[in-house]
Amino acid sequence: MAELTRDEEFTAFVASRAVWLRKVAYLLCADWHRADDLVQESITKLYTHWGRAGRAENRDGYARTVLVNTFLAEQRTAWWRRTRPAARPVEGRAEPEPDLAVSLDLREALAALPPRQRATVVLRYYCDLSVEQTAAELGCSSGNVKSQSSRALEALRRSSALRTVGRSGA
Amino acid sequence: MNGEDEELSVRMARYVAAEEAAAPPSRVDPALAVLRGRELHRRRVWTVASAVAAVALSVGSFAVLGSGGGAGPAGIPAAPRSGSPSGSLPPDAYRKSGPTERSSAVPVVGRTVLTVPGRFGWLPDSVSTVEYRSESTGVDAMAYGDLVDHDRVQFLLTAFPEGVTPDVDPLIGAGDGLRVDAAPVNGREAYWVTSSDASFAQGTPSRLRFRGADGIWYQLDSSGLPEADREQLPLRVAAGVVPGRYTPPLPVSLSSLPPDTVVSNASLRHAAHGAAPWEAELTFQEQGIHYVTVRVEPGQDGPPSGSPGPSGSPGPDANGFPEYDPGLCSSGYGVRWCVRELQPAADAGSTMPVWLTRVVPRGSDERSWSADVLP
């Protein structure tokens, strides 16, 4: 019965978090199919470490850390068929709506960031983690998170993703 | 957060929500994660058992294949190939009835469920296990050693479809994908796939592509090799590869299958040096969501004994992972066979015994195994 309980617990957890994990994965890789692969691989790893995950104070955070690390590891080691960011054509819309234009700008700007900066931005600004929490998830120092965030924001400002905000309007 | 930070948070949430509205249906499958998670754990446990058994059973084999090895096939089951169909059926011929949206089936031709594009010949002594796998994501042959400091020697053999000349990805790591000529393999064209990103290239598995005698491009991914062997060992393994489809005989067949059932995984793993141990595993997907695994491994001699039943209650191992629960098992004729479902259905008490009766073991003598698996 112990294993059934474990499997049921795992399945229930994943079922309730899959949509959220998929969104985080999409922000990291900008491709839904790849996001599915990332989440699938991550939850497989999560299953093999479910005992440890169960002991974690923040199980959501544990799952997210596995996901981000899987993404970063793939960037380093996998022979993923990657296309250059911003190369994707916008199909069927010569003049995107304003909201869509902002989304497209953001997608291209995020895709142009180096993977670690992108992960930092997603954790800080989508997952609303503090600098310290982000550092813990990425396994680096707070100073490193600050510098990664700073560079990423600078790049986003240079793109049109943040151009209409704050100082860019000055 | 300052205003700019908050604005970025809002834009990201809005962006992902807008993208999600047009996203394809999710393919994330918790049951599949359980299946593969167990398989990963099982493989780790199995390689340890394999190493122990190999030492115990086949010291002679090690001597024959010792340092320097030989050019002949190493560790491939010597059973005659039987019933390996050369014809092909329509792509959906494997389906027992109408496909379901969540089906993830392996290619099935006739009664055969496991056909790999080639098989290994020479392998270094550090390899303890050869495995043939077929999943919805592809088929391959894999040879690997035991875990040492969380790493192990591994060779993964795949092939491109006939007539396809592969390209090198334009972007690999943070650099350009590169094609670097390799020494010819058996006198035929070969090259390494690498990256202009030096740090990426150093830390990745080496990827060798070579053309087989059948004109097909094969790909050999190698990892866990000492730096000094990263070029020569893959070339030597590639030279020993026996090109061409290989349908390994399996120690099991099914007498019947329930409606709307597809094969989602099929694998046979075998000690690389010597005849035993071995293990075959088939996973079936019923009604698109219910997974049932049939596993066969060496067991007791003699006719089937006693009534089938679970063998041992699972408890956590030293790593907190539950002991492998084989499910409902029976044994005889030197074989033990088990059926197990991933997520027990309400009527599991009645369906698993029925599944067990569908399993037809072919004994421990590999000469009696067959590629004909499905009813």
C-alpha cells in the first residue's frame, strides 16, 4: 500500500500543478511542445525523488527547481533542435493588435536572453520570488541573481518589451 | 518591487495567458512519469544485479572478450531470429480498435512489437547491459555500464529513416553546430556533430554519425567515457555495429488483448557479456489512460507452481524509493512473469488475474523465444 499512496499522492500533485508548471516551462522555452517535454521530463525526475520532494517544506518550489534545472541542463547538454530566437515569423498578422504586439515583443525579448538570465527573469517576475529565493532555486548567490536580473532588464529595455514603461518613457 | 518590476510581472502574466489561449492541448501525463520513473529506478537496480550475475555466471565470457575484445558480436542473444516480418502494414495497424486521443503507441508490425534499426557488435568491457527499446518517441539500442559516481559509460544507437541525409543543427549550445569529419567507419563516410561553443562541446556526449553498409545514416551518442577514449571508443563501437533492422526474439507472447489497447513501450535488456540475466517488459495502454506492464525475467524451473500472487509488499529502500513491486506474478519453466498496473482501477482485483492469464511465457531457453508477441 505504501507505493500506491506514494503514486496517488504524486499523481494528485502533478495533476494540480501541471498547468502552472507548463506555463513556467513555456516562459523558459517559448514553445508549447518543448514545454510539454520539459514538464514531462521534470515530473519524471520528480517522481524518482518524490521521497525527497515530500520532505521539502515547499513542494511547489521543489518541483519548479527541478523544472528550471532541467531546462538549464538541457541548454548545456542536450542536442535540442533549437532555432535562433526571434527568427520565428509572425504568421498571418502584418499589423498585430497592441496587446499581441506587446506579447510578441516580450516573447522575442525573452527568447533573446541567455538561458540563465531568462530563468532569473521568470523566477523573479513571473513566479514573484525574492532575490534570495531565486538564488536558492538557481543555486547561486544573491549577488549573481541581482547582476543577472540587471542585465536581463537592461536587455528588455533595449527591446520594445519594456520600452513604454517607466524610464523608457522619460 | 518598483513600477517597472511590477509592469514586467503583469506583462509576463498577460503574455503567457494570451499564449495559453492558443496553445495545443497538453501532452503532460503523470501516469507516464510514474512509468518512466519506475523504469529509471528499475534500470539502476538492474544494472547492479546484472554486474553481480555477470561476474558469477560468465567469467569465461569476460576472458574471451577481455582487454581488446574481439570483432564479433558481444552479448547479443544468440537465439535464432524468427518471424521477423519484412512487410509493412498501415501505420495504424497496431491499433486493436479505434485510436484514442491520448494514445502513445510504439510501431507494431504484424505480431511484432520491438524492432530496432541495428545492433551492437563489439563493446568495451565497461559495458554490462545491452537494451533494445521501442517507445512512442522512437526506437533505439542502448549499451551501458554500471553507475560509478553517478555516471556511467553509455552508447545509444539510433538511425535515420532510409534515404534521409541528416543535417547538423544550426545552433548547438551557444554556438554554431559543426560537422567535423571523422575517420571512416568500415570505409564509409562518418563525422562528428559538435559545436563552436567549446565549453558546450567539452561537456556533452559525443555524437558520431556514420553511414552503414545499407546506406542508412546511423547515429551513436556516447557518454561517460574518459577523455582519452572519447574519439577512439565510439569509432570502434560504430565499426562493430550490425546495420539493418533487428527484431529480437522475446520470451513472452500474449494470447489475447482487451479492446482499445495499444503497446506503449517494449524493451528487452540483456547482460552484455554472457547469457543472463535478462528482462523483457511490455507496457500496454488500455482505453487511452490505463497502463498495464507485463514483465518477464528468469525464474523457477518446473511447471507453474501455486496460485499467482503478489510477491512481497513494497517498502521504501535506502533512498526512500519504494521497493519495486512486481505486481501479480506467476512462475515456471525457468521464467517468472508479472503483470502490474500503474494506477489500479476499481476492478483491479478482477482485471489483473485476467491479464496474467493472457501472458504466454516462452521459457528460459532463448531458442524458444519469438518475435511474434501479439495475438
